[in-house]
Amino acid sequence: MPNIMSPRLDFNSSVADLARQMERHAMIRVVNFHNTSRARQTEYREQFARLSREFSPVNEPDLDRYLATGRWHKAKPGVIPGFYEGYRNGYDVIVPLLEEFGLVGWFFVITGFVKTPPGEQVEYARQHDIGMKTREYVDGRYALSWSELREIDRKHVVASHARSHMLIAPLDEAEQESEVVGSQRDFQENLGHPVRTFVSYGGPAYGTHAATDALITKAGYQFVFSNLKIQRLRG
Ligand SMILES: [Zn+2]
């Protein structure tokens, strides 16, 4: 009898799930980026040029309309370029390129990284699985600042990647609350409004852990991004 928890079966069912998702929601693609150092600017420029030829930009109202109706309203399919963790080079390197090519970037930000004093951010990154292969900022600030995020928020999407880049389900109740609801509070305080989108470390979908789900609802998130899908929780 097969072990239903075996990694292979789990992988196969994930691939089947992905295939079903792509059949149902074929009109939006997510392309993920992490540390976008200036050394690779030319490469990003070429990628964004290609994406902008084949795809339309997607903001949160576009995504909302698409997931609510099942119909995509633009001529070309949509692309969501996603920038994870909240690296400062997302502002310096990526935002000008997105704007040059008319794309909307989605910035999934770890608020604990942003709140760490610049001199301690490299160490914070090391302790929280935030890749730091490049050292381009001599002042030691590697996370976006709140003022950069407020600027990004005007034309692009700022979303929650929780507070400290940890698997949330194994944490105790207070820590889970801090990750899910506390990160939303950080955005509320620093952007002046709550954010609509949440994605947690490891990419679990909504519906995976009841306690986390309850906090996602409490925090008021509308969309949950996970490894294989985007879920719309409410209108
Ligand atoms: Zn991450």
C-alpha cells in the first residue's frame, strides 16, 4: 500500500493541482524574483522588455476582477512580477525598469527586515533565510525603507510577506498573531492603510492551517499567494 504522505505522491498531486489551476486561470502568470542586484540590471531589462511585449500589467483591482468573474479584461494575458523579501535593490534597480516598460511590480515585504536598523540588516538576513549573496550598499542598509515603500505603493503593489520569514504553522499563538496580524499593523502604521495581499514563508495556501487561516481573515487580507495558486478570500 502506498504511503500517502510520500514526497513523490505529494509532488505528483501538486503538479496535478498546478495543471488544473493553469487550465482554470490561464490568463495570469507570476514571475518570482528575489535579490535583484544592480550587477544583473541588463538581464532584468531584457526580461521586462520581453514580458511587456507578451503580457499586460496586473494591479490588485485587475486581479480582484479576474478572480471574481473568471474573465480577463485586457487584450494580452497578465503578468505579476513578484519581488520577495523587501530588498532595497527592488527600489533602486527594479522600479525604474518596471516603469520604463509599463509593468506593475508586486513587492512581498518582510516587515521585520524593514524595521531592523541598517547596521544589523545583514545579520538579520543571515538569521532569517534572506539570501545575501551581494554586498552593494556600503551603508549597510539592504532592506527597503518605509519612505521607499510609500513611493512604491503609489504605482505598484506592496504586500505582506509576514514579519520574520519563518514557517508560521509551528509557532505559538502569540508569534503567529505577530507574523500575520502584526505585519499588517506595520503596513497600516507606515503606509497609512492595510495591504490586501499576503504570502507566507514556504508558500502554504490558505486552507492549509486553520489557526493561520483565522489570523489571515482577522488581518483583513483579500488575496493569498502560495506556491501553486492565488486565492481570493472575499470581495
Ligand atoms: Zn521569502
